[in-house]
Amino acid sequence: MNNELTIYNSLSRKPELFESKTEGYVGMYVCGPTVYSDVHLGNCRTFVSFDIIYRYLMYLGYKVRYVRNITDVGHLTGDSDDGEDKISKKAKLENLEPMEVAQNYSNGFHQMMEVFETLPPSIEPRATGHIIEQIEMVEKIIENGFAYESNGSVYFDTLKFDEACRAGKVGENVFYGQLSGRILDDLLAESRDLKKQNEKNHPSDFAIWMKADESHLMRWNSPWSVGFPGWHLECSAMSTKYLGEGFDIHGGGTDLKFPHHENEIAQNLGSCGCSPAKYWLHANMLLMNGKKMSKSDGNTISPQELFTGESPHVTQGYDPMVVKFFMLQSHYRSTLDLTDLALQAADKGYKRLMEANRILQAISIPEGEANDKSAEIKQLMESAVADMNDDFNTPKALSRLFELVPIINSYQNKLDGYDKLDATTLTELKKFFANFLFDIFGLKDAMGSDSNGVGKSMDGLMELVIDLRQSARENKDWATSDKIRDTLQALDIQLKDGKEGTSWSLN
Ligand code: AMP
Ligand code: ZN
């Protein structure tokens, strides 16, 4: 197992050597979408970032259990305890069942994830499917003295929790506000005038169960009231259920650090005395033209508008793979600024790498001794792996691939010194390119008809073979035309003669 991987841990605020809890296995939980509206490009960036992380961990040989939830209850407008449930609100507006809303936007989300060639997670649990687990967790937190009931709702007691942490009664070196860096005194001041405050002991306490009146569309029985779970609770309950009380990686966008992740940590510590994850990873936000993407001031573009070019913000449509390539050109912890100019550059870069891969996969050159060129190629391949081991640095790894492009072109053109290459290096280079482009980055060659980029060459080759067979038949050269048909048959390629000419297919 490769143990060179370093991950920047948001909890300790420093890079740390990655050591999984169980040798060879990784448990990773990522906060999924709240399915009350179409997935936006910012969400896509975060999920693409974690898809690359998932893929790279598998590339290193880990067996990964990747859990990414669907939030279909509990997430209130304004991320607070007083807002309206986002899904219920949409259901009322459109006169639909809340589950119709959730299903509709989950379907759209899945389609978009496929368009971006991301792999489905191993488990995709829904908050509404885990109400029992959430009630059980509330019971444990109350039992441990870190939550109290008030008017049918249950609140997490942040002051009591913080005091217990500082007295060393909860775990080592833990306190409320550790992840987000927010001090409890500031939190108390910030949250003074919210509506629900009179039910809370302290303004910074947060709801883990909320009593709901009859106007609420999604409600369940509980020991405290008919109501619904608080937003943060679902992730604590579902990550524990599928990954255990302490697992390896927890991810999400930076906007989730507070209150969502801070409160998740408090709930896990408050129920079982253990922090949910060892490594916390946060993907940074997507901007457009240097500003936060925002619907209210028109500084926004949907994925579809970006693909078709039907937006004043772009001069042309961009293939989803170009958009993904553009995302890969920045580190997941940096903000990413979407501009038409940057997308045009990504378009060129993506095509250049795909073209280089097609050339490389078709290259056959005489075998030579390993030499300084072999060493240079090997060095670049090793550097790309080292870049990915350095907190998944995709832009740096991509730059190594770009450095390999002129070398590949020199071999294709058999320039001076590039007319021979040892077979091991050539085979490794071919494998390396395909691994990085398709397995790790999850790109697809939009020009070729299959993922390893040989589709277009194969089409051209078959056109030539069919033409040669046609000429042989016209010249009554049956020996040649039979030879072509038999050889293709042995290769499981079938020819079909029809009115429109001859077509081919793989058996
Ligand atoms: P939500 O559906 O709002 O719960 O968000 C789903 C995921 O997308 C979360 O991990 C968010 O942190 C992330 N996210 C939301 N907005 C952005 C953005 N502008 N850029 C990047 N990630 C985002
Ligand atoms: Zn979450």
C-alpha cells in the first residue's frame, strides 16, 4: 500500500500523512445535495473534486466505501433553526408531494453526475430513510447530558458540551468551534435575535429534533413530539451507521464547515464520545468573473447554459469534459473562477491532451535500449503521482502530462534521438496516460468513440479495410477479399453488406 499520501486536514489546519484506520480500506463520507432545486455548477465542482479523490484512493489500491447522502428533510432556509424546510417549501409552492420534489431533483442530480463522468458512491443514503437512527442518536445525546427537551423540540447544549470538552471529559483536545475556528462567545453574540431563542438555554444551541405543527408536510412520531430531525443530525447518524463511530475521511464544501460540520462533530462526540472522521476535507467555492455566483444579481450560469452556450456570460458552448478539465486545472482547496477566457484555454488544453493520448496509444516504434529519454519520461510520470500524493494536486499533475506532449510528438515524428524507445517505458507511458486521463481524472475522449481514445483511429482503419475489400471484389480478386473477411472474423469483427454500402460491428 502506498503510504506517501499527504492530505490537508481542515481540523488540524495542516497537511498530514494519510493513514487509514484499517490497512487497505478507506471509509469516506461526503455531504450530498439538498434536493429542492436543480444542481448548480458550484455543487458539481465539489462533487467532481471528491470523485477525483475517490478515484485516486482506488488507484492507490485502497478499497473505498464512499458514502454520499441525499438531504431530503431537515435543511431549513437560511441554514438556521427558524427557516422553512427547503423541500416542504418547494412542495407547497408546486403542489407536489415532498417526495416527488426530492425524487425529481435527485434524478436531475444523478444525470448531471453522469454527464460529468463521476462514479456513483458505494452507498447513497437518504435522511428520510434514517429517522429511527436519528431518533436513537438524539436519545443517546440526551442520556449523556448534552441535549435537553424544550416545548417538544430537542436542543444540543453547546455550553455544557464545551465545558465538558475543556474539562477533558469528552475526548482529547476537542472543543466546540474547533473546525470552524469560531469562538463560543462570538456565536452567542451572533445568534441573539433568532425567533426560536426563547426555547433554547443559550443562543448558540442548535436543534437536533424539531416539533412540527400540522402545516408541516414531513413529520414523524418521536418520544418528544411529532416532528422532524435537525439538518446536521442526518449526517452524524448515517455516517456512523455505514462507516462506524470513527472513520477516515469526511468531505464537503467550505460553506459547510459552520454550522453543519461543526455541529456534526459535536453530535458524534456527544453521543459516542468519538470524533466522526480523522481527516476533514473541504472543497472551495466556485466563482464567476471574480464574484460569488449568485442568482439574485444575475452572476450565474447553469450547467446546461454552459454546455449550449446560451448565456451572456460565454461566447460558445463547452463540452462537459472541457468544463471538467477546467475544474481539474485548479486545486480543490482554491477558489475557482469561471470565465469565458479560462474555458477557452481549457478547451485547447483538453483537446491537446486527448490528441496526444490518441497519438501515443497508436505509436509503434523500434525497440531500443533504455536511455536518458526513458529516464526523463519516467521522472515526469513519477512526479505526476507525487503531485497527486501531495493533497490531490490535479493542476500540477496535469502540467506533467503537458510536459510529456512534445516528447510524444517527437516520437511520432521520429525526430533525432526519438526513433527508438525501450518497450518497458513505452508500455508504461501508454498505461500512465490512460490511467491519469480516464481512471483518475475521469475524463472521456469526446472525439473518440470510446474511453481509451482509439475509437476514431479504429473507424478510419475500418473504412480503409472496407475500401480495399471492395476494390478486390471489383477486380474479382476473391483470394484477397476472402482473406480480409476471414481475418476480420477471427478478430470478432463482422462486416455487413447493405444497400448503403458495407458497415462493421464488433461481435
Ligand atoms: P447543498 O445542496 O446546498 O447542500 O450543497 C451540496 C454541496 O455543494 C455541499 O458540499 C456544498 O458545500 C457544495 N456547494 C454549494 N455551493 C457551492 C459553490 N458555489 N461552489 C462549490 N461548492 C458548493
Ligand atoms: Zn452533511
